[in-house]
Amino acid sequence: MTDRRDPGRRSSVRSASATLAAVASEAVPFPRTTDATPIETFLPDWRRRLVRNLARRNDSRWDPLTMVHTE
């Protein structure tokens, strides 16, 4: 589900009536290591992100605290 105001941005709230296909087509919510991107490190502002994640209502949409990369 995308934000109507900004189509490039993923909505922070999923519709309660979202179909399985709609949920499956969403981007991966957290970075995952793969063969192409095997290294995972914390983002520079991870503390701020954690505070923001813990301060808002739990809707299963946390900002990632890490990123994956090759080097």
C-alpha cells in the first residue's frame, strides 16, 4: 500500500482489508543480507530511529536500524 500524497513512499499503516497479493507485493520492511549484500551495519542515526520507533503506536512498521551493503 502506498501513501496517496506521495506514491513513492510506503504507507506506515496497512489496510485491514488488504489482500494477500497486496501484502506480498509490498517491499521488504527490513534490510536482509543476501549473497550480493552480505554485510549489515547500523545506520548512523540508529538511536534516533529506535526512539522514534518505540515512541509511536505499534503498527508493525518500524524504521530500519541497519543497512546492508557490499563493503
